[in-house]
Amino acid sequence: MLNESSKQVSPAQSGLIHQDHPRLLLIYPATHKLGWAKYFQLPSLSLQQVAAVTPPNWEVTLVDESQNPVPNAGEFDLVGITAMTHQATRAYEIADKFRKEGVPVIMGGMHPTVMPEEALTHADAVVVGEAESVMAKLLDDFLGGRLKNIYQAPIPQDSRLDVPWPHREILAGKRYLTSQTVQASRGCPYDCAFCTVTQYFGNRFRYRDPADILAEIRSFSRKLVIFLDDNLLGDPAKARPILEGMAEMGVRWGSQTSLRFAEDPEMLKLVVRSGCIGLFVGIESVSGPYSLLAKSSGQSSQADLMKRVRDAGIILETSLIFGFDDHDQSIFEKTLRFVEECCPSVPTFNLLTPYPGTKLFQQYEREGRLLHRDWSRYNHSEVVFQPKLMSPEQLYRGWVEARTEAYSWPSILYRVWNNPGRRFTNLAYNLLRKGPNDRLKTSANAHSFGQLQEQP
């Protein structure tokens, strides 16, 4: 049971040294060194939004650990750390260090949201859900010595999304692919077993006011815009005014979505006219209950929808997952043949990961199929559960071999040739993916698997 009692932490007790202008450090943890690839990353939008709702008397610093080292504790009065599951281990290490040095820590993000009791063993307070609505109250409580264990944001019940424009000035001096990222919507009605979005961010698509979105885009100095939505085109009626507005601006944009929008030829034309250059879509599985078709009321096949999008000149990156309970060792060959037939610009293969807070995690926990709880390995690239129809080793090996074949030179050139709209860009994207896939060849034999943990 969550304890929402107040902690009597006064500014003096917490070591507050900047009385007039308290200093808040926001940290985005890094799980590994990226090298030159760090310049192709996108900044944390959630931390920019937290900075935007922080009262003006606070001095806010944002540190992305992939770009800069975490600074000394003595410079700050309060630390806020966000964490997805694969970042949780590193986030806890940072939190423990600051608390040991007398600086209080608050944590938020998806992993603390779904595992608040665990996060509280490393933090003074945890934000559960969307931080924008509770951040001002949390900071006021901190200054008044009334900090609570848990700050629970309400789960939205309507279709409107109200979020602040990100505080982009806080990114000064940092180098990213672009800082022109926008979030137009949150929530999802599909409630997939392997996803936490519906449970914690609402069971419907919530959109911002189109006028507010378009005004934010007009404030950008460059043409490229990246939408960080889970499914930007999930509700075509709500997405349409956004697209129509962008069509008049001459911007170029990319996002994540499902393929359902391509059922409507006029909607596809509008997406193209609005300046879309690339889309990331989750196919999930080529068969079974987790196939795209389970989420579509249309009559078109996956191949048909993908061909329509490709023929429209949009770069299409497709994500497919290996490891569902209906997958045996034949799934790898089936998926490769599917990719060959549909010819997406960039295919992405991931290992099924039962994240905490999902129905899948709960199922595998009940069945005793979790291999371990080393959160740093819950990353789509390691097998962390016992598959139903093959061994962990077979699942991992099949994933490596499928990725290797998909990014062989013949496969790359075949995809580039069959995506005539943007061949140079397609080739560049495939080359960026080829390096990491080639390095997997030597790691397959070295990969280790944990033992099945005992369940209470």
C-alpha cells in the first residue's frame, strides 16, 4: 500500500543553500556510452515540460548524462530524475549518491510510476503519472517542509490534453539531432498487454488544441519537426486540423503511428501534403493476436497499407517483435519473408520485453517465467523471460540471425531499390542500422541468461 504521508523535510534539514533562488537539477540517466551516436539522439521532452511548469523563482538545470556528466551535489537543493525501466538501475545509483550527500531526490517517469514502492527506497518522493499537474504542489511542499512520499497525478478521463510548451532554452550548449520536438497527443484505447500507455495515460486519444500545436511549430527556426506521440494519427478526425495547418507551413516532419490511417486515401494524401517524410509503425507480429490486424477495423492487409505509404514517398520504419506465446522457431523465417514481401524502408526487430506495470509482466510473474529483475536488461535486446515455444537461447539466436539477414547487403539494396521515392535517405538509414546489426554476430554466443527467479 502506498504511503502518502508527508515527510517533514524543512529547507534547512534538506541542506537548502540557495534560499532566494532554490536550484533544481533534472537528470536524464544514460545506460551506456553512445559515442558519436549521441548527436543523433533527441532530448528528453518530459524534463523540458517539467522545467516549463517549475515556478520562476527556481533555477533549473537539465543534465542528459549521454551528453554531460552529472554535476556535484553541492550545487543543488533538489534533484529530479526520470527513468524508463531500462534506465532504472542507473537512476537509482544516481539518486543514492545525491541522497548520501544530503540532497533530496524526487523521481518520476514510467518506471517509478509503475513501481513507486521500489522507487521510494531510492527517493524522497515519487511522482506517479503525468508530472505537469503536480510539480508546482510538490515544489511548494518541499520548500515548506511538507514533502509527501507520493504525488499521484489523476488518470485523465477526457479527450483533451493540456501540456506546456517545453522549456527549450534549458538545452543551450547541448547538441542533438534536433530540439524541435512536439507532443500533440497522449493515451491509447487499445490496451495492449505489453504496453503501459492505456493504464496510466488514459483509454482514449487525448489531443492538444490544434491552434496551440501549430503556434508552437511556427516558433521553430527550422523546418524539421519530430512528433513524440505514441500514435499521432490514431484519431484521424483530431489529427486532420494539425495536418492541414502544417500543409501551409512547408515543414517536414516524422512521427510514430499505426497504419490504420492509410485505409483512407484522402487522409494519406493529406499526410503527404502536410510534409511527412517518415513514419515509425508497430506491426508487432506477422500473425496471431498481436498482429496489426487485431487493431484495425479495415479490410486492407498489412502489405497493402505499407505499399500505399511507401508509394506515397514516405519512409516507413516498421517494428516487429519476437517472443509472443504463439511464436515458435518458424517465426523468424516467416517475419523475414514478410519483410521481403512488404519491403519497408527500415525494418526493426525487437525482443518481447514484459515491462513492469503491463499485463504481460503480471502474467509472466504469476507463471514464474521471469528470468530476473535486472532492469538494465529490460531493453528489447535481451531475453528476460522464459518463452513458451522455444528456449531463451533459441529466441535470442533467432533474433540475431534475423537481424543479420535483414541487414545483409542484398537485403538492404533490395529495399532501397523498391523504395524509389527517397533512395538516398533510405540507404543512409539502412547503413546507420547495419553497423549495430553486424556487431550482434559476435555477441550471440556470449549472451547469458538468468535463472528463473523463485516466485513468492
